[in-house]
Amino acid sequence: MSAPSPEWVSAVRTMRRLFEHEPTDKKTLGPWVDEAMALMRGQSFAHASFDLEEIVWHYLIDVDIRVKDADYRQAQREVFESWLRDAERALEAHPAEPEAGSRSTNNTSR
């Protein structure tokens, strides 16, 4: 399997950030929706350079439902978190290739 593209690495990181900062009320919905929509409009999503499972699309667009329905929120978050952990494990198993011009292969800072 080839190394993941930088776009995919960035998309997975963005999805983790969205997951960790998911709104729980209507007042905080706007910025989260803006970031999710930007992710979906992003180059890698727009050009379908990778396949996304249906759960990802639903997670990104159903935030308003999750705010209203705690049971739906819990169920969808459990499924999405499982998918996200698998995606992150795959990234760890196949690290991205160093960017062109990179002088160091030591990537210990986060």
C-alpha cells in the first residue's frame, strides 16, 4: 500500500478536530458547520482522490440532528469514532512520505 497523500492526512486530522469539538447546542453550530463544509469542498474531497464511507458523509452533514437528538448523537459518534480510529491507525501504519525539500526525517514534534 502506498503512503497516504498529504490531503488525506490533513482530512483525517480535520475530522479528528471536528469530532473533538463537536457542538452540542445551536449557538455553537455555525463555525463547526463552516469547517465541515470547507472540508467537503476541499480539493481532495472535490476530486474524490479517496473513497469515503457513508458514515463520514453523514457525520459531517448531520450535526444539526445530533444537536437535537442525544440518542442519535451517541450512536453516530460511536460509529464515526470507530471509523476515525481505523483511519488514524492506517495513517500510522503507512506514514506519509516526507515533503519535497524536507531536510529531516525526524518527525517527533506534534
